[in-house]
Amino acid sequence: MKFIPHKTKLKMMELPRVVMIGQGAVDNVAQTARRLKIGHNALIVNDPRTHRVAGKRVAQQLEDDGFFVQDFKIKGNDEEDVLEVQAIIKESKMNVLMGVGGGKPIDIAKYSAFKRGIPFFSIPTAASHDGIASSRATLEIGRMRASVEAQPPLVLIADTNIIAASPFKLTVSGCGDIIANHSAVADWMLAHRLKGEEYSNYAAALSSQTAEMLVENIDQIKPNLEESARFMLKALVSSGIAMSIAGSSRPASGSEHMFSHALDLFAKRPALHGMQCGVGAILMLYLHGLDWRRIKEALKVVNAPVTAKALGVSREEVLRALTYAHKIRPERYTILGNGISQRTAEKVAKETGVI
């Protein structure tokens, strides 16, 4: 019998070639770059704090190994920083871009690497978000935060000693970001059923399982504990890989992220992204009719905020974000649909105890 192949949509997945997690891992950056034969000109993107924590150490070992190294410290304006980084890449003929830090240095580095088509090394200094391993970057454009396509890391090197020593609130933020995968996958499945959106069972399962493992082991996440840092990093890497498999941020970003971005717009003092996503997940799981109480209890174990007051935002800011969130990414269908009324927003926020 003649084999007739099915016509399928061509899909490409870019995953990290090297993932190194452990004590002293950051001391292997130069050796790894040398082994991969990616060239000798390296640009390090960090900020003043992450430079002190790890950037200076990375630069020194690269220079000792014969690399030409330039250091760029972000200034806080994402658009300007991206343009400056791209200019340095072009003028100095950089072969590799290394993001050393938490959210912004890594996002700016991975997006700049994508725009210039050069390899990207992800070297996180905190376990605060799953962007450390994903092919997406979150950048601030004007007052809006947007998720854009970016360069997935060729190499991810995460030193658990550095992560364990980082402020615990950053790890708590990472917990919120991962646990929120539950609502993101629920949104994705809803869009698949109602709108026919392409859906990956494998990516969804990996994302959900990662969130579930964290919920089940949340009592193991403690300050200054290397084992906690290791556990969190594995969860963040898994979540990032789920996004690469899906070819979008769908497995880890839904209505709860839209709520967080809306809070960034309206709150006088927004909280950390992952913390806002955790609260957003409680609200969105309520709307889905899923077990939001279990998620709320898990977040409370690590003292993550589960109310507007704990987030440091007002009742009015939460309600405004809830009624506006559907406009953040109107092309992405979620449980919010075309928006919820003020009355519904108040009911959801009150019944979940958020306000």
C-alpha cells in the first residue's frame, strides 16, 4: 500500500541547546561559549544591581578566556535600550548577546538578539518569571506592556546560589507566574473550542503539569534555600519550553496576564508582574468555574499577595483593570470575551476576597 503523507502546517520549534542549573553554574559561561564556537565578541546586557551580582563575574571570565567583551547597563526605557543594544551589536560586530538579570535585561537582550539574528545566552539572577527560557519578550512601548517574538536562548545558565540569595519576593513572583498557567491553559482550551484556535495538547499538558507540581510542592519554596531555587528554575524552564513548543505564549499567558498588564496601566504603584498574575489567576479561575480556592491557598503558603491590599493597589484600580483587561490583547480570546461589566467585576473580586 502506498504511503500518502498528511498535509500538515510546517512548524519550527527552537529550544535551548544547553541548560545548566546548579551551584556555581555561572562560572561555566566562557567555557560553554568556547565549546559552541559562536565567536569571540560578547555583549552583556544587565543593570547596575545584576552587574554586581553576576554581570561583572561573567565579563571577567570571558575576558580571561580571550573574548572581547562590552557591557551595557539598561537605563529603564525599553525602546531606547533596545535601539542602543542593536547599535552596539552592529557597530562592534557582536557574535553573542548575554542577558544577565531578572526581567528587563533578559527581555531586552533576547529581543535585540532576535532583531539582529545572533545567539542569546540567558543568565538569570532571580527566579521571577518564565521568560528566562521562552521565545517571547515583554517590552514596555509607551505605557503599554506587550509580548513580542524574541530569540529563545541558545544557552541557559542558572546559578542556584545566586538565585537563592536573591530577594525572596522575586521567587514569590515566579510562583505566581507559574501557578497562573492554570488559567492560561483554561483560556487557550476555551479559544480552541469556541474559536477554533490552534491548540497543542503537548504544550498545554507541559504547562499545566508544571503549575500543578508547584502547587503540590509549594511548601518547599523557602527563602535562601538552594533546593528551592533549583525547583523553581526547573519549573520556569519547563514553562518557557511549553511556549516554544506552542510557538506562542498561549500556554503561560491568558486573561490573568491581560489583567496584570491592565494593572500596570492603571495602578499608581503596580506590584511585581508574577504577583499580579497570581491574583489574576484567582479571578479568572473563578470565571471559568474552576478551583480558584486551591490556587489562592497555595499562593498564601509563600506569602504571595492574594488581595488588592496585599498587592498595594486600590479597590478601584483592580475593578478598572478587570473591566479593561480584554482590550490588552483583543486578538487573544479568553474567558473575558468582549469584556465584563462593572457589576460582574465587583462580584468576582468580592467573592474571591480580592477586594
